[in-house]
Amino acid sequence: MVTAAAGALLLVLGGDAARRAGEALGVGDTALTIWSAARWPALLLLAVAMIALLYWGARTPRAADGAGSPRAACSPC
């Protein structure tokens, strides 16, 4: 849930919204330029991390009776 919220924040804070947020926080134009360049690579890394987390948390499927294995194709019915 946190990564999804971070991704949404990365998508929303661009362009004019980033400029207004930068003015509210008191950062300069250099920080906004860095943000505009770093926003998409950060979003890409976040997406990769979310997919890795899903892959890590997923259960390993187990075939019943060895179905789908090469040995099962050679065994008599």
C-alpha cells in the first residue's frame, strides 16, 4: 500500500504541481530541475520493486500427481 501511494505521489508531483510544492517548501529551481529528471527513473525503480515484492510473496504452484513434468509424459496411463 505504501509503494502504491508513493507511485501515485511520483505521478502527481510533476510540472506545475511540482513547482507549487517547491515554492511551498522553499526549494530553488535547481531542485525542481533535478526532480523533473529523477522522477521517471524513481517511478521505474518503484515499479520494479513492487513486481519483485509480488514475486517474492507469491506461492509456488505445485502440480498434482507430477502433471506437467517430463517424467509424467512418459509414464503409462
